[in-house]
Amino acid sequence: MGYRPLKEGEIVLATDESLHESGEWRPAQGYVGKPASDPKYPAHCQFRRRNMDSDLHILTDEELQDEIDTFSHVCRHLGQFKVKHTEKTDATLDRLERLEEEQRRRKI
């Protein structure tokens, strides 16, 4: 399992990590639900996310629910503000669908 940097504007999730000034990656507390800053600028907070599209099974039930809650909130706002569909919004909707499928699978 690897990690990828968050792109500018991606919503920070409870399972994401931020680079602390000590050089350690730590949970991104305080940033959850907010858009990530531009990673091209080292003065900005840096975030990373586990590559989980095929590894959803490694999330705890609590982490899975946290991500579903975050993505549901974002998707409600996308609809509320009639945001134009882009590659980023489609990826957000796809991710929510995969998370919900994993949750249904676990309840079987």
C-alpha cells in the first residue's frame, strides 16, 4: 500500500495525513472537510492519502463511516450549489459510491 499527495482543492478526509514540521506524517486533525492547499508550495501544509481504491477493506468500520460522512457532506454541497461536473466532482461521486458499496458488502 502506498500514498499519494492530495491535489489542490481535494477535500481532506479523516484518514489523510499531514506533514508535521518535525518531518513526521500525522493524522490531518483540524483539516478534515477542508480543501487541501496547493502542494507545489512547500510553505503550505502538505497532505497525503493512502491509495485505497482497491484497498477499502483495510479501513476500519469507523474510518469507512467517517469517509462516507465527509463525502456525503461534500456531495450535498455540490448539488446544493449546482457545481458544474468536472473530473474532480466526478471522482468525488465515484469515491462515495465505492465507499457505500464496501459498507453494504460488510453488512451482508
